[in-house]
Amino acid sequence: MIETNTMLTEALTQALETMAFLTNLPLEEDMAAPENTVLAHIGFTGPKIGTIQIFAGMDFAKVLAENIGALEQADDETAFDAMKELSNVTCGLLLPMIGSSPADVFDMSIPAVQSGQAAPRWDEFTASEDCLLLNIEGFMVAAKLTMKE
């Protein structure tokens, strides 16, 4: 699990830096959990089967969208699209890391989002030991990689 968390952190950090010019900073103890959350998720199949979930507040999702699209102000729909794209790019960067051979072929599902009442509760999502917590320029972001053996 530690190895997969390291790979997920690396892929997510690279995606954020490349797509949105956002940096993964050291986690601070007094960071507040986000409210008004959005969960992006994408699945993959192939030599390994799994799901990547990225969970954050709408404030982060809007900053992500503004940075990706060079926008003055992002609306909710654009923020949802940005979170879906972040999960897509993160998955694309992660799959070569988890494959056992450069010839491995994976299929990715279409990314999706859940928000509002449809999204899980922050404390429940982050309670599991396989959950990463990241400080993305002052925004708390959680991520999980779940794989079937």
C-alpha cells in the first residue's frame, strides 16, 4: 500500500504541476477540511484493475479550473470538468508505474464526479489508511488508489 500511495502522490503531483501550475506542499496540522466537496473518480482495467478517487472542496476545484483554462472565474460545471480531467491525467500518469511491462495495455473509464449530498463525507473518506492527504497550495485534497489483486 505504501508503494501505491507513493506512486499516486507522484502521479497526482505531476498532473497538478503540469496542468494547473499547482504545487504539492508539506501538510500542515491546522488545515481545515473542505466544505462543499466534490469527488472525481476514474476506473481502469487491464493487467491490474482499480479506481482513482480525488476528493477536494469546490474552492480548490474552481482554482484548478481557472489555472487550467486561464479563466477569470470558474463556475461549478467548469470546476467539475477540471476535477474529471485531473483524475484522467493522474490515471494516465499512474498506469505505466503500476504496469509490469511497457507492453501492458490498460483501458480507462470515463471520469465522473459526485458533489453535494451525492459526495461522501470528508471524515469518512479520509478515515481509511489508504487515503492520502495533500496540501495543494493551502487546499486540503484527499486521494485514494484502490486496486483489486
